[in-house]
Amino acid sequence: MVAEAVGLSRRTVARLLESSDRADLTHRPDHIHLVLQAIDVDGGVEAKAGADPDASSLRRHPVDIVAGRDWVVTVHDGPLPGLHRLEATTEGETRLGALDAASFVAAVTDEILDDYLELVDAIEGDIDRLDQRALRGPADRDMLDRIVRVRRRISFIRRTLTPHRVAFAALARPDMALHEELGQPWPGLTERLERAIDAVENLRDSLLATFDIHMGRAAQDSNDTMKVLTLTSAVLLPAVVLAGIMGMNFKLPFFDNADNFWLVIGAMVAFGVSLLVLAKWQRWW
């Protein structure tokens, strides 16, 4: 058994068997136990590429990393893209054994953060496509539904990534310093986490800008509709007024001649055409 080979206590093994939903760091006299939350996309690479933000769903993968002197053990359910990348980049690397345990833990953690950054890039592509759709086509309800779904994905990523601050900050605390035999973690790891969190926050800002574009487009469509209705009412108003006057219940010599009907119709058309010419000249439409 791996636990027996590296000398893990029963308490540590019991914690490895538990499913954790938050990042955490536990310091033991001879090893550290770091719990990370990796994130993955159902549907594979094509879903992550993001042709459609609804074509994939996000899921958390708890990753337990236990490190002692000259050994590192990772425990996780299913394959992780970050570990596959690390394996591919270190294949044939003869200097890999020169790394201390803390540096190797930092390398694994860095690859997991890369998964978040790749997902951020994919969502940025989704937002760009939503921007183009909002600018190009008329506003529709489906557009708003897609914005809401992307917003939920961003919130899920943020809720998964932000708790890592507690675990990463513990690495820098004097009372939580790693054992001398394990080495010191990569000093830029915390800064990289903050950059990943900032990238997720920028996604929220970008999506809010997309929502503003959508609402502006919807307002423009409403204005165009109101402009058409207003112009139509203005064109028909003279005809309505003439019809009301001509329908009054009194007798004039004007009504004795049936040909005057066409004169009234002509006046209605003339007023309507005049208003259309005026609207065009004033660039109302």
C-alpha cells in the first residue's frame, strides 16, 4: 500500500478517504496535506473551447496532495488535465528528480491553476460571441438567458477558486512553514492564484458590459418601434381630423357635390405625404 510505503498515519488516510469541498492545508510533523479543488468541463475539449456555453457543465474535483521528504502522493477521482500536462512536459526530463517535495507540489498546483485560466479563456470567447450577437442582431430573450447561464458558470468558478486563498496564505505563515526537509514552495504561487482570481473577476465585468450592450440594443429596438408608431400616428392624424370634421351632423353646399369626396381623400393623402417628407428632411427615420 502507498500509505504504508510512505508512512502515512491512519488519521491522514481517513482524511484522504473523505470528500472535501473546500481547499485546505494541514501541517504534520513529517508531511503536509494540501487539498485543492480542481475544475473540469463535461464534454471534453470541444465543450471547453466554447462554441456554445450551454454545451458543457462544470464540476469540481477534490485533489489531495500529501508531501513528505522526497515523496509526493496525489489522490483524486478520475483524470485531471493539469496532471496530464505535467506528465507530458516532464516526460524524459532527467532533472525532475532534483526537485524537492515542495517544488513538485508547487508544480502540480500551478498546473491546476492553469486549468482555471484555460477555462477563463474559453468563457472570454463565449462572451465575445455574445457581444457580437448583441451588436449584430435584434435583442431577444434567448440572449438574456445565455447571459444568465454564463454568469452562473463564472460564479461557480469563483466560488471554487476563491477559498484557495486560505490554503495558499497558510503556506506563507511562519507558524505553518514547511519542514526544512520538504523545501520551500514556489514564492510566486500565491501571486498566480491572485491573477487567476482577478481573471475571473474580469469575466464578471466583461459579462456586465455584454448585458449593457444587450439592454442598449433592446432599448434601441424599443425606440425604433416607438418611432414607427409615432410616425404612423402623425401621418394618420390629419386624416382622422378631416374624417371627424366631415362626419359632423350639419349640412353645407360642399356635401351636395359627390366629387368633393375625392377632394377630401386627396387632402388626407397630401397631408400624410407632407408629414413623411418633413420627417425624412428632419431625419426622424
